[in-house]
Amino acid sequence: MSPFWIKVFLFIVIAHFVVGIGYLAYKLSPKKKDKKKSNKK
């Protein structure tokens, strides 16, 4: 495997972790303006 493909693979893995952490932070953070789903309060 050439160093180019190793760098591409590492970039995909790191980007996947970044997107996953950002998505979890977005989903777990309290919504400030969410008028569609959570209008229970």
C-alpha cells in the first residue's frame, strides 16, 4: 500500500471521528429554538 492511500485512509478515519463527535454534540446539546419537535414545556 502506497503512502498516499495510507494518508487517505487516516484522513477518512479522522474526519469520521470529527463528524461523529460533532453530530453527538449537536444531538445531545439542548435545543434553543426547536419549534417542530419538542414543544412539551
